[in-house]
Amino acid sequence: MDPVRAFYSIPSTRTRRQRTSPEKPKGCAQRHSMGTSHRSTLERYAATLSPASDLPPLVPDLGQAGRIQTDPYRTGRGSLPTRGHRYSGNLYRWEFYPRKKRGHLVGPTKRGKGTKIMAIADASGLPVAIDIQSASPHEVKLVESTIKNRFISKPPDRIIGDKAYDSDPLDERLRTQYGTELIAPHKTNRKKANTQDGRVLRRYRRRWKVERLFSWLHNFRRLVTRWEFHSDNFLGMLQLGCIVILLRYF
């Protein structure tokens, strides 16, 4: 008995007729056989396919030989490409934003570069005025520009701010130019005499409504992070968000 066939043979006392398997053609792939109840086989030999040179590859990474092109930068066998010389075969996510954050009205802060959103809300927390400026200047210098970009014709009678708006020159400018009263608690390191008493500062408890306005604006993903290069486009998105908030209320 053939020693190769003896590995698959079952020992028996009776002699069994030897079956001769057909000769396998060279260079052909063989599929696994599937046995049925009649112990017949469905095995076939795949025929060779002629390569079509005029057809493009199904995947862009496949070459002319039908093999996947390996990337040395992704397999770890090479160093990452620099900005001057990059691998042209693939796109990396960091190639979309290779430069630093820049654009109109973008200024540096302690946490990085950004844009400051200035807003004024009414007693119900609805937007009355909104404006954007660079993140570098202080809020005291941006109050007048915010009032100029208001949605209503008449400037507000009073504005409630936090301790950052404690400025006597700002109080005088708002009172003389717009007739607006600024209500802000004094700083702890203030050296000048107090200009506001406890009766006026009772309104400071309502300042949470402007914070709620910013939380409403942050419900729009387009306003959480600025993606626009031009400041007018970002301001238009802010105004569109204010319009949606006003339409929901009215």
C-alpha cells in the first residue's frame, strides 16, 4: 500500500478496491472537497485566469501586479515624513491642518489662541446683542462695540456684569454715551471708593441668565469650536444661532 494513502486509510480485514485519483494540473489552485451522503466529491480545479492589463485596479493601493503597496510610515519601518518631504501615496489627518491656528480676530491667551464672544441678554435670557473680538483684549474694552451690534434700536437701560467689568471709566462712558447703567460687584483689591451699594447689587443675582444664553449657543456644534477663517462667517453663524433661539421663544 502506498505510504501516503495509508495515512487516510481505515484498517479492515477486507480488501478494498484502490481508486486512482486524476492527475492534478500544475499551477492550479485546489479547493477543499465537500463530502455528501453518497460519498461523492464536489471538488473542482480552478482554471487559470488571463490577467487584464487594461482594467484599473479595484483599490487605489493595489499596484500593477495586484499586490497591496506597503507604506513604510504606517508599518513602523521608517520615520514620519517632514513638512518639506511627505509621502505622496497616502493622506494623513495631520496634513489637513499643518499650520498653526490663524484667521481674522484670533488672539493669544493663556490657554492658546481663540476668539472671544461678547453677548448681552435681556431679563428672559434672550439675545439682545452679540459680537466677536480677539481673545487678547480685556472685556472692558469690548463693551461699546457689543452695544453697537445690538438687535434692538434702543440701548439697554442697565447691564449686569461680573467683577471683570468693575471699571469707573467704563461706567462713565456708558452713562454719558448710551445712558446705560453698569452693575458689577467691586474687586477685592479695589483701592478707590465704592460706587455701588447693596441695593443695586441685588440685580446681580439675575446674571445667570446670560450664562444660560451661552449654554444655548453651545448646543450648536458649529459655535462650540470656530472653524471659519474669516470672522464675518463665524459672526454670521452666531447670529443664525440667535435667530433660532428667538424663533423657539416666539
